[in-house]
Amino acid sequence: SVSFTSDAINRIIRNYTREAGVRNLEREIARICRKVARKIAEKEEGKAKAKRSLRPKTVINEKTLEQYLGEIKFRDELKEEKSGAGVATGLAWTEVGGVILKIETIILPGKTKFILTGKLGDVMKESAQAALSYIRSRARDFGLAKDFHNKIDIHVHIPEGATPKDGPSAGIALAASIVSALLGVAVRHDLAMTGEITLRGNILTVGGLKEKLLAAQRAGIKTVVIPKENKRDLKEVSENIKKDLEIIALEHMDEALKLALVKSPFKKVKSKSGSKRSRPQESGMSALN
């Protein structure tokens, strides 16, 4: 017979399946059982069949998993304690569940090229274009020259280039990554975000929130930014997930940047009274736990 430790089951869920249900979990367990049966059959081949009662029990634990399932398929844990400027964490939804997206941006000498790599779909490319247009429209607020983009190329890459990626929900993470690279200000490594961005910087509702929050929890994320309109979807999310996350619902990209970057990206301006304040106005922010 074959038995699994609870740690082994958790490892299969975390590193070998990526779904909201259990279909792939059942498939991987069946795969292990077939391999165990084959090993037993090979040992008995050419020998008198052992009595079923004398066959040893096979216990599958974390250490033996790779013998049966091979290399880990999904690595959700945050590898980098600290990320440099230009790296932001997004959350996406796929047919098999939520995933973490590490978004990287670098600034190169050039002439206005906007390079997008990582097997991105058309909708995600358009989302990146919208993020860049928002940033260009706010160049003065960020302390950038009005024509800053004329003298540089911007390259945005989302690793795991063999995996197709699409959808608008990485919009605010794309914007954060680009602003971070332009200003040389890092994004918090323990924060992830999901939300569609408009040209004016509004954050729009997205789908698959439950699966995205589960992915964030598995990855060790501490804070998650979501669209304010998605607050209603939190009732469908397990308390076991919500208790590990600070979930903050926002309406505008300005708020997200102030929260996500390690220091405010907005240029300080002097008011008529002589005091300094950030240029953009604050709007509603809601911490949900």
C-alpha cells in the first residue's frame, strides 16, 4: 500500500499543481501510485511472488517526491529578499489557478523604443502601453523631463518566457515596475498587486481574485493591492488566506505607487504657505485587515 505524509501532499499542491480544484492533485497522486506499483512489480519479477501481507508499505514524504514526480514545476516562494529598482510583483489568473508574475524593467540609452518580452498577449501589451502613457502624462509629477522618453528605450520583461501571458490585470504592476526603473526607486519585495490601469491612472476591477490571493499567500507575500471595486469579492476568499495577508483596496495608481515604492515617487512642490507637499492629491484608501 502507499501512504502520503501531510507535508508531501502540501508540497504536491504547492510545487506540482496550480489550480483552484483538486483534479491535478489526484492526477499526480495516481502517477506516484503507478510508479510505486511498477517498482514493486520489477522487484518481484523472476522471484516467487511475495505474499501481499509481507509487502512493505511505501510512505511518500517531501524528500522522496522528486524521485516520482521529477523536478519541481512551480516555485512560488520569493527568492529575493530585496529587489533592485525596476522589479515589481504582479498577480495573474490562469486556467489552473493564480500565479505570481515578476515584472522587470530596465532603462537603456536609445530613442523611444518600448520593448515588451516574455511571450505577452495582445491585451497585456496594450495594458503596458496604457501604463506608459499614464506615466508620460504625469512626467512632471515624477520629476521627469516632459520629453524623457525621447532619449531612452524602455524594456519590460516578464520571466518564464516560454509561458504565454495575457490579460489586463497586471496593469498596475507594470506601471509600478516602469516608474521604479525610471526613478531608481525600488518596489517593496513583499508586496504584490493586481488591477487594470486606465490612461488617467484609475484602477479597474479584475477577475480571479480568490486564486490570485492564494498564489500570494503561497509565495510569502505580506501585502496585496487590489482594486477598490473588488472588495465585494473578498467574501468568497477563505479566512485562512486572508489572515496571512494585508489586503489594501485602492482606486488610483498614485496611491498604489506611494504604497508600493520604498519612497514616494512624487516630486515635492512648495505650496503658497511655503510647506512642501506631494503634487498628486490623495484619494480613498481602504485597508481590509
